[in-house]
Amino acid sequence: MPKFEPDLVFFEPQALEFEVGARLHQMFKDQGVPIQITASHNRIIGIPGDTPQQAYRNAKSTLVVGIKKTMKLETSKPSADFALPASTGCPGHCHYCYLQTTMGKKPYVRVYVNIDEILETAQTYIDERAPEPTVFEAACTSDPIAVEYLTGNMKRMIEFFGQSELGSLRFVTKYNEVDSLLDAKHNGKTRFRFSINSRYVIKNFEPGVSNFDERIEAAGKIAKAGYPLGFILAPLMIYDGWREGYRELIENLSQVLVPEAKRDLTFELIQHRFTATAKKIILERYPKTKLEMNEEQRKYKWGKYGRGKWVYQPDDAQALDMHLRALIEEYFPEARVDYFT
């Protein structure tokens, strides 16, 4: 998988005062990448594009290097206590991704260079909750591995929590660029999760991220490095051959994981869903998508604040749930399925 190489880079002036910001500025300048200065990473103007699709694609190829100013951490249930982002956004083009709606008109990729301040904030939250343990999620609004080669933020976070008595970290990725994290002193305090799917889903709906074989190979490396490992199987889809496709996935995972990894393994199972807003945005940005979004074949599931989403009919959802649980029980009898939703 080629590394994320932005076509346009914005810097907040304050970011240049940090070693990482200054280094990235010099690197992109040497590479001849166009650079602009912006007053705020939240207000980026000047990304070109004559059509919505073009503007979106150009934004996805834009990097913003800034300072994380808001240090009030959002809750991150059910997977963790708090979100702890060191980046925002993702250069991938997964058709179904919820970031398309949550990121709104800011789909560009942001990295934050004040990692020390971010980790100091995490320590404050840990201290306030002591003696209760505190779990942080680093990938609620981003794929941090996509930009790790630029910042090194994830290695800093992993080693920070490796020394923490009451704090622990978890994150998820669709990228295979994990070599720089294999020697990190994690001490078992970071659960490294991969978002993975069948070949059909990855091929048709996940352009711009690592492929099926690359992710499975990367998971094998992480397992050998001794990290607690997890897999998010999402979005689970029903299509011609879906049962065989998911069996191939679980079989392949079983073949690359060392025995130790299989004893402390988690799975999160999430069926495909979409909102009315998401469907509109997806069809605007990916007009040729093969994504099935027929409301007549779905069930409407109400959520918070009177808004809801379209999920599979109960029989279809149960079929997905039972099939995946049976495969996991067959190949990973000691693994834990955290939830199906």
C-alpha cells in the first residue's frame, strides 16, 4: 500500500514551533509540495475542486499540521472511557465510512504536533479517576496509522501508556504500515485492532487503504510483537457468497496469528448500516458505488435524539451474527466477541 503523500499541506503558525511541525515543513518544502499557512486547522479554505466529487477527493489529499487546542476529552463508549485523538480524518475512500457525515465539510487530514500536551491531558483524566482504570480510544475520528510515518505520535502514545499503571490505549486501523511500532515498549497496555473484512467488501468499497492480504500480514506482525490484538469486522455485508467470504477471512487470520495472540483476542461485529444523510452524501461522492442501500430491504432502527439508521432485517442480522460467531468459535475458541450491533 503506498504511503499517504499529500498534494497540498497547510500549517498553523504555532505548529512550526514544535520539532515535528518544523521537520514536516522542511520535508514538504524539499519535496516541492505546495504549502500554505492557515490561522486555524478548523477553517481551511483554498482547496481546489470544480465539482463536489473533485473537491472531496482533493480534500482527502490535503494535510493540515496544527495544534490540538480543545483538551476536554469526549466519552467513547462502548469501546473506551474517552477519545484521545492525535489526528483527525483519513485519506482512505471507504464508501460507507461514518466520517463522511461526522466530518462534514472538513474531510481533510489533520495531525497534531503538541503530543506532550495531549498525553498530559490523558494523565489528568487518569488521576481524576484513580484508582479506577481508564481506557482511551485513539481512532474515533481518524486512522492514526495512515499518518504515523509523518508524526510518530502513535509510538509516543503506546510507550506513554506502556508506563502507565491505570491507563491503557486502544485504536484501530485499515493500514499495514506497522513496522515502526513493532519495537515499541507497549508492555501489553495497548490493544492494537485491525478493521478487516472479506475480499469482496475490501475490493469494492475500500479504495485507498491496505488490501486484504496486507492487513492480515500486518496483524501477524503485531501478534508476534506481543500486542493484545483485536479485530473489528465492519461493516458486515450480505452479498452473493458472503458466508464463504467471511470463512476465508477467519481462516486466513487463524493461519498468521501466533498461539499467544489467540488467547487474548477480541472481535467487534458491526453490520452495515446507513442514514438518510449518509446515503445522500455517499451517492454524491461515489456515484458509481455498488453499495446496497435499499430502504425497502432494511429495518429502521431508532437512535438518540429521534434520529435513526437503516440496518438489516432481523433474520439477516441474526444470520450474520450467528455465522461469524460460529467461525470465531471454530478457529479462535478462546477469543471474546465484545458485541454484535
